[in-house]
Amino acid sequence: MTAYLRRVLATGATVFGLSALLLLLAPGLFNELLGLSTDPALEWSMRMIAITLVALCGNMLSVSLRGKDEAVLLSARVMAVSAAALGVLTLLIPVPALTWFDYCYAAIGFGFSIAYLIGLLKKN
């Protein structure tokens, strides 16, 4: 079942990579899509998050391609929790009303969390 988890990790790396690119190149647009008002300080913070996401993508891809089964399982456990937390945090964004993008972004987080859990449960 680690083959399935490897595919989920690689797919997640791609999705996070695309998010990182958007955050790096157009943080103001990302903030607006989330329903946040933007300013230079918040855009700088989003770019910092983008660089962190690039590192996460690299690690996820590395584990998916070359990691031992134990490393894949550990990464899947961490990502199952992290992806669910991303979904929850997105729904708790401090805006007057959530946007369509907020719901989609949260759904992506929950979707990946479920995908990891499916792989982990099938492994056991």
C-alpha cells in the first residue's frame, strides 16, 4: 500500500508546489481569494510561507520517490494531520464571510487528509 501513499505524497507535492508559486508570485491575489485585505507586510509573510512550502514539496517528493516504506508511512501520518489542520484553519480564517476559494482550499486539505488516512488504514 505504500505505492498508493507515494502517489498521494507526489500529488500533494505538486499541489503545494502550485500554491507556493501563486504565493510567491502573487501573494496579494492569494490574499484576496481568501477574502483577506492585503498589505505589504502580509504579502511578505505569504512569500515566507511560499518558501517553506517549496521545502515541504521537495521533502514530500523526495520521500515519495526514494524514501523507504517506513519514511513513507511516517510522512503520510504527518501529512494526514497537517492536511486536516490546513482544512480546519482555512475555515477559521478571520473574514466576515468565507469565499468560494476558502471552501475549495479547505476541501483540498480535507481531501488529502482522507487520501492519506485511506492509505494508512489499508496498510494496517
